[in-house]
Amino acid sequence: MADPMRIRAQAQGDKTTVRVLMQHEMETGQRRDSAGKTIPAWYIQEVSATLNGKKVLAAEWGPSISKNPFMQFVVKGAKAGDKIAVTWKDNKGETRTDEATVT
Amino acid sequence: MTTRREMLATSTRLAALLAGAGLLPATALAAWNQPAFEAKSLADVAKAFGGSAPVESKDVTVSGPEIAENGAVVQVGCATTLANVKQLMLLVEKNPNVLAASFEVSPAIDANFTTRVKMGQSSDVYAVALTTDNKVFFAKKEIKVTLGGCGG
Amino acid sequence: MATTRSILLAVAMASALLAAPAWAQAQAKTTAEGIAEYRKQLEDGNPAELFEARGEGLWKQKRGPKNASLEACDLGQGPGVVKGAFVTLPRFFADTGRVQDLESRLLTCMETLQGLNAKEIAATPFGRGEQRNMEGLVAWISAESKGLRFNLPQGHAQERQMYEAGKRVFFFRAGTHDFSCSSCHGIEGQRIRLQDLPLLTKNPGDGVGFAAWPAYRVSSGELWGMQRRLNDCYRQQRFPFPGYASDVTIALGVYMGVNAKGAQSIAPSIKR
């Protein structure tokens, strides 16, 4: 199971900047191991986020995204104490959701 | 302790079994736009999302460093001030996987996203905006990639 | 000395010609600024934070045959005190009767408190098994001293001996290329391609050299502790690695750490 995401959500006026660090190999499927065998593709395909349970972000990713991905987006109308939850799902169907409180 | 490789192999087999048995959520997997992510050019990516021929626009911005010390992690951003944008995308022209990411723009968030991409070599990076009437606008920037040295 | 210098210069020039495009040499200053901008962008949201989180969990988690956590581990400031410990390592420990660096000390604690096998962990390749746990631990422990200034003790005779031993090791030339640590890190203002090689015979500045490791290495997406960093230096010098947490590597840590007295630690940092 992947490590928890690091989510920071800082409100400044009406805008809240959300920064997320995820733990994931983001394997492209083009690399080979030392034995010459192709390392299978394994990468996050879908990312979504909710603000107090309401969906605010939906994204599709490909294997060009770096290992241990970073993402930043800006939510409107959030305030300190609100909950931001981020979910990712990868090409193997594995998924993870983590939550943070807006500061 | 199971190695990661063994774990991957097991979960792949499991996923294949589940998929074959129709137990994996079809909707979740169908949402990912495979043709777009397999497209080899900006024009093809735009087409895969139902967009028209891409046009360069000052109202779309792509941000990133002039030069990346290591192509494994390059922080890039896409933003637009255009109205009626439903999607913002980041493309790395010379990557085997050209389309790196696609973000849905909704009224709840700014049309401004930052992420980190892998770049196989020096290349143009595109920020592409798709409007609700399927027009496609882009901005591009060259990011040079150099391997670092032996230390550090 | 002249021979090593010309070899280094030749290697550097050859690599520069082969690897870096022509523009890099023409706009040397702009390139340096560009690289600085690139590095700065990655500081916020350093993937090392993922390792820090894991390390904090491992410190508190009951593990091993003795089913105990590491919370009673003494890193030099007293059992369980983590804040500020990193910047006073390596140092002498009375319970083991020797000078130890962070990773060697963690091996001691993992064995005595948790019952894990220190020899096995030392023999485990980097990035695998317990070494992965070590990555998390050193990331978190160094993060707990982030911003603090190095102040290694030299009060004990063994600490002073290790400094002198470290100095000898630093200047010891051997191997196929007749390299020593000083070949790269003993001259001011040296560079290999785009990597500045800090001068380690004195304090090279805040967040530089000894003050920048452990670090998340972007090129491999891995967290490298000081032991792994030294291992890679030795590989580049065409030396066999002296051994994980061996006295030689600890001595080098004492030498570099004492020289870096007063420098601010930025560990875990981010590196290419």
C-alpha cells in the first residue's frame, strides 16, 4: 500500500492553494530491469479532489508525470477548517485517498 | 518479505482476473482517455479530446524553468485567462508519452495547475486549453534538459 | 598533484564537450542562474517529506523480535531526544565506547532496543528491505534539526582522533585513478559539468556539502543518507566501498562535520 500523501492547503482570502505530494513509482513501462525485462507500466491515471465532500478537481495523468508526483491547484471559496480530500487511482486499479484541513 | 516485483506481478494477475470477471469498476477505467495519452502530437491530442486545430494564444501560459538540471523532475505549470475553458493540459513534445496531464477546469477552481513531469530530452512544453466549443489554444516554451554531473 | 589536476581537467572538458551543448559554455552565467531557478522550484514539495513521514512512523512503531519502538534511542542528546541531535553527529557514545554517526547509531538502537540484526542491515543493499526503513529514519531525524547549525563535539579524545583519522582518509590517494576525496573536494571552485564541488576542508557554507545530506535524489527518485552518498563517492573514485557505517566512513563524517561547524543544515534537501 502506498505511503500517505502530504497535503497542504493554505487559505489566503478567497483562494486556497493546495499542494500535494504523492508516493508513487510512476513507471512508464519503457524501462528495463538489470535482467533486460521490461518493467511494467504502473502510474496514476486519475486524480480527484473534494472540498467538504464536494468534487472540485478531476484530472487525468499519464506516465510522463514524475515519480513521487507533485501537484498544485487553487480552490475558490474555502476557509480555514474546511476539509480537502485528494484521491488517486492508478492503472492497476490501486487507489488512495488522504485528507487535510485548510489552514 | 515480498519484493515489490513479486507484489506487482501478483496485483497484475489479480487485476487481470478481476477485470476478466467484470469485477473492476468499468466506469473508472473508461474515464481515462487512452487515445489522447497515446497520441504523438499536439494536433492528435487535441483531436482525441474532440478539439479543433490548435492555435497559439497569448491568453494561455506555460511556466517552467529555462533549463532542468535533471529531466526526471521538471516543475511545469499551465494556466489561462480565457473564458469557457473546460480543460487545461500539459504536453511534452519530444516525450514518447506526449500528453502528460489533463485537468478539468470547473468554477470551483482556478484555471491554473502545477505539476512535475519527466522529460526525456530538451523539448518544447505546451500548455493547452480546450474550450466548451471545442476550440484549442496553446502556449509553448522550450525547456532544456541536461544531465547533471557526477556529484551533488 | 599536477597530473591529477590535468586528468580531472581533461575528464571535465571531455565530458563538457560530449555532454553539454555548445550554448552551455557560451552562457555559463545564465546557465548557473537557470539551474538555481530550477532547484528553487523543487524545494517546496520536496519528495523527501514522504520519507520523513515514514521515518517518524518507524521511530514510534514497535518492531523487531523485542517488539519495541526506537523512542528510547539515544542519538547523543539523551534517550528519545531527536530535535537537535543530527547537527551534533558523529560523536562519542559511552554505551558503545566509540564514535558513531547517525546511521551507525541507528543500527545500535535497532539491535539493542528492537532486536534487529545490525550486521544484516549493514549488508542489505541500499534501497532494499531495512535500508528503506533507514532512509525514512534519517530523513525524519535530519528534518528535526533543519535550520540548526552544525556543532559536533570534540571534547572526547576519540572524537579528536576520528577527526585526524578522517583528515588522513580524506587525502588518501589510491585506486586506478589515484583519486582521493580531495581530488574533487580539496580545491576551491571546482565543478564537474554542472555540479559545483564544495571545498570540504573547511566550512563550505550553509546548506552545502555535509549540510545538504541526507537528500532526495531526483535522478533516481531515492532518498540518500550520508552513507549512501559516501558509497557513491567511492564508486566514482574507483575504490571499493569501506563498508556501511564503518569507522572509515564515520571518520570522514567527523572530519567534514567539524569543518562545517556553524553551517546551517538543510537536510533532507533535494538534489539532481
